[in-house]
Amino acid sequence: MSEESDTPENTPAKGSKKPLLIGIVLALLGAGGGFFAVQSGMLGGGEYVEEAEAQDDSHTPTPEVATFVALDPLVISLPRSGGRDHLRFSAQLEVAPEYADEVAAITPRIVDVLNGYLRAVDLADLEDPAALTRLRGQMLRRVQIVAGEGRVHDLLIMEFVLS
């Protein structure tokens, strides 16, 4: 029986690697050609990029000169849990220069809105380090509603301490 297993009829035939190599070369050539076509603008990709850049520039409301209006610091008492009793919070508003006086005049109303919002937030949300960005966005939106459209561009948190 050992003589039968050594005969060439029982050995598996090995396939040629030529089709595999041809496939790899064609794939690389196709990828390179596609990359070149997109980068050179032959497929219209260049127009889309220029249009996207133009739209991105038109929607950016950052002012040339920033004016900052400081808000009075807040101390908010927290429900007794976990040994934390108070939240100290202070912030500044980035305001369009032409509206700085108007926004400064309504800072008591802005502080009232922020105070009400921060008192309503759960303690677990205040303790989560990743939640500060979400809280900042919520506070900024409330301030923008109170101040009016286009007046306040950003809310800069200067102090956010749980003690």
C-alpha cells in the first residue's frame, strides 16, 4: 500500500500562481488610476472640495475681534450625596463687538438662566468628566436664546469646581 500512495496519480496538483499575480497587479493599477483621476479633478471631486470649502467658510461665524463679557460667579448648592455640597461656576461670553454693551446689560438675566439650568442638572451629570462639553453646549444655547440671534458666539467656562 505504501507504493500506491507514492505514485503521481495520488499527489494533489498544485495550481499556477500566475492568475493571482495578474489580479494583484490589475488591482493596484486600478487603485492608482482611480486615485489619480479623483486628485486631478477628472471625476469632479475637485469641484466638490472647492464647494465644500466655500460653504464651510460661509457658515463660520467667528468674529475678527473678540469681545468678552464676564459673568458673575455662581455658587450652586447641591443635594447632599457623595460629600459634594456646592458647585462653583464662572464663565465669560464671547460676544460680537457691536453687541457687547447690550449683552452686558442683560447679564443678570443670563446668570438667572444659567443658575436655573445648573440647579436642574443631576449630580451624576455634573460629576461625569465627559459631560462638561454637553453641559457647555446646553448653556450656550440657552444664553443665545436670551441674548438674541448672532450676539453670543461662545461660552468659555473659567471655573467648574464641585466641592
